[in-house]
Amino acid sequence: MDGVEEGWAIPLLIVGFVALWMAYLTIAYAGGDLHQDVLETWTLGRSFDWGSSKHPPLMGWAAAAWTSLFPLTNWSFNLLALTNSAIALLIVDLIVKQFVRGDRRLIVLLLLMLLPIYQLHAQRFNANAVLLSTWPLATYCFLRSFAARTTGWAIAAGAAAALAMLGKYYSIFLIASFALAAICHPDRRAYFSSRAPWIAAGTGLLVLVPHIYWLATTGAQPFSYAMVHHCGKAFGRALGGAAGFVLAIAGIVAVPALIWLRMAGYRVIANFGRDVSAMPSGVMLLSVISVATVILPALAAAALKTDMPPLWGLQGIFLFVIVIVCGTGYPVPRALTVNLAATVIGVAMAAACVAAPLHALYRNTYPLSEGRNFYQGAIAELTRRWHALSDTPLPAVGGDEGLAFAAAFYSPDHPVYDPRLLTANVQPQPGGNRSAQGWAALCYDTDLQCVRAMERAVAEERHVVRSDFVLQSELLGLSGATQGFIALIIPPVAEQPPMRPPSRSVVDEFSAKRRARAAIN
């Protein structure tokens, strides 16, 4: 703790945090593969575009940059997730050191590390997780720009805010909170009469121009996706969701707040008025920003009748923790900081050494709901069966969305994830380049919707090879759960034998097999 101001203690703490939770993720998911969201992130990053059908491009860019240095493996993406968290925590410390020194810098980070945000939530490296680092960066640059009002920091503030928007459009609430905090601050006249806010706004728009152009020329696909999947709720349901969002964030914030109250004692309440009046300028800004990033989304959700899951607000928890710890002026006994550090380290060690092995054993028998226990095995079998029919690499894959993402990632052929071949979007694929090259689809044998959709997709194909297989999970020699799969393979036209399409429906055949198994049972 004496090394905080010397510059080595904070990096050492964060490296230890990454190491312990990397051990946890490696052990706990020894029998499971990456989450579908992570596989989607990598898939979107395979081509450099300014957006996708669902999200802005930043998460895909980050995954592409990472895999240019690291292999396509589970451990490398777990490390990417924790590296993102490490960057987030380092930037949070940059904000904190503007207001406090010594043990309090540690306390802020320890309180954040105690929450399941920077390891469990961060594990799914997606549009939400990427905000863990971009929000602190945008906040830091805004604070420096507000205080210094120089051209350099204004440009940095605008670029960082735009980067957050390229992570997820939800970041508009952070930017609106910056503006609201600046308007509420006593120095608002000096700030808005300077060049800083206008340079920041211009820089942000300039950075976003390519993405805005992409939206205009591609039909604003992410907005269409959001309208279909998140809008159109009944007002009462949307209002209840907004209230639930606020209450959930308040409940999460209550954990570090109560711990800090226990550490600081009655002085927090007794000196509350004095602490508020003596609050540093930057902490005053953060106090408004923190509240606004919760209230504004809730109001928007109720007004627009949309979803507002609490998961979307987790990247802003650091704002509250900084205000809680840095908004008071009295020292905290070293022994209490030691106790907090011991608790955080102890929880991480218990998770890695006790909870992780138990989780791995449990999930071997009771697999993860997304089917992650079978991703690599199913994709290896699909790839093997493809190459039994064709000497060319598997070019494209469809069927179940999670399995399609897994095929793109885990297959050595790295086929293209084709949205047109997914269960929800599938249409017959007559002729054309896709049929000429061939493609494959993979469904769970219990997912009749997927099987029927794939049957529609291959209805006009001349040659279709169907495969049924069953996999069983295994961990350290212990047999676990089983899962059946149905694969449909359309070989390249040049390698198809002259034959008629099967007269029997895939679904009919599947149903007949189920009836036969039921009769035997």
C-alpha cells in the first residue's frame, strides 16, 4: 500500500486481479466454450466495416486487433475480456488520483473488484463489455477538458465520446450526462464560453462521420434491429422495466456504499453537509453524471416503451464508487483498507480454487443452457463430415445461430457466418454462388424449428446429405451430459453425384425416429 504513490502498487494489484480471475475462467469453463456473444464479436471483426446488423463496430475491431496477435482459442478471448477490465480499472485510477491519494485510490479499485462486473460480466466480450473501458476513458477526458479547457483535451474528449458511441449507442446517455453536469456546475459560464465544448462536439462528429455515412447507406440496420427486438412494449411494462432498472442499479451501488459506510463509520452521516459543500469540482461533475446515467435511460425507456435491462448500466457503476469514496475528506484507518484488500483477494482465490472446480464438475453433468459444452466437438464432427464429401474448405454455415458462430470460430476452415442461412432468416437457396460452393447447417436434434427452417433452405437443392450424431461431454475422464445434432450438408455443385433429392422430409424422418425411440422405451 505504501507503493501506491510510487506507481507500482496499482498495476501490481490489477495484474493480480487478472491472474486470479483468468485462473477462475480457465478452470470453471474447462468443459465449456466461449459464449455466443463472444463468438459473434469475433465474427463481426472478420471484415473491417463501420457497423453490423446489430451493433456499432468497436467490439469487432477490438477482437480483430487482438486475434492479429493471439490465437483463436478460449483462453485468448478470456484474456481479452480481462485485459479490457484491466484497462478500465487503470483509467478509473487516473480519474481517482485527481482527487485523492494513497489508500483511497486502492479502496475505489477494491470496491469495484468486489463486484461481479469486471470479471463475470466482462467475460462476455460484447457491445456491453467494451463500454467498461470506453466509459472511464470518455469520463476522464471530459473532466480534463472541463478543467483545462485546452484544445488538446477538448479534442481528446470528443474523440473518446465518439469511441464510446462506436461501442454502443447506449453511450448517448453518458454524453447527455456530460452536458447536463456541465450545465449544473458553477463554472458552466466559463466552460461554455470557451472553445472546449464546441471543439469536443466537432471532433466527436468528425470521428463519427464514417459510421453515420455507413448507417445512411445501409438502411440504419442497428436501429431497425433495436426497434424490432426492444421497442413496442406496453407502457406499463416499459415503466415497470424502467423502475426495475433504477432499483437494480441502486442495489448494486448499495454494496460498495455500505462497505464504505462501515469503514468510515458515523462520520459519513455526521459530516455529510460539510463534505458536499467542500466537494472537489470534478467530483461534483461526477455526482451529476452518475445519477444522470441512470435516470436518463429509465426516462427514455418509459417514454419510448422499450426494454432497459440493468445489464446495460453496469459500466457506469464506477462513477458512483468514485463519488462515494472521493466525496469525503477524512482519512480511513490503514487496517480497514487491509481488511478490504484481504477480502477481495480472498474472494478471488476462493473462486479460483474452490468455486471454479465445482462449477466445472457441475456443468459437465448439467450443461450450460447455450450448448457451449458441445461447441468444439459438434463443429469438429461437422467439419469432418464435410471433408468426407468435399476436398474444399467449408465455405459457409447456417442453422442455429450459436452453432453457426461456433463453426466460424472453431472450425479450421473458418466458414462464413451467413445470416441468410440462420433459422430465423432462412429462405430457399436456389442456384447462385452460395449453392455452387456448397454450405452446411447444424441444428440441435431437439430444435424442430431449426430443422424445419433448414429443410426450407435446402428445398431446391439437388443434393443434400443429412447426418445425425450424438456427443457426450467429458471432464477429466468423467462422462457427462449428451446432446444430439442434425447436420445438413450441401456439397459443392462440382462434387455432387447425379441423384434426385430425398423424397422424405427431414422433419418427417426426424419425427419417425423419435416415435421409434419412444416405442422402444
